[in-house]
Amino acid sequence: MYDSEFYKTKLGQASLASIAAMVLLVALSTQMQPSPVMAAAIGGDTVEIA
């Protein structure tokens, strides 16, 4: 189903780009763990949207 001919098409290239973007997002989101000092600085007024 997913052979080299598929990845030569625009749809195949788009699927590879999408997979790469998801992997990058997961890799970057695991690196973003705010320290307690940063979390305190970010705190403040919050607005709740109903």
C-alpha cells in the first residue's frame, strides 16, 4: 500500500510532511516543562470563556 511510488506523489509527500510535523511537535512539547518560577510569573488574571 505505502510503497515508493506512493511517496513520489503529492499526497505521499504531504503525508510524510504531516508525520514529520507531528513528530516534531511531540518532541518539542516534551521539552517544554516550565519551572516553578516561570509558572509563578505566568500566573495572574485568568479569563474563562463560556
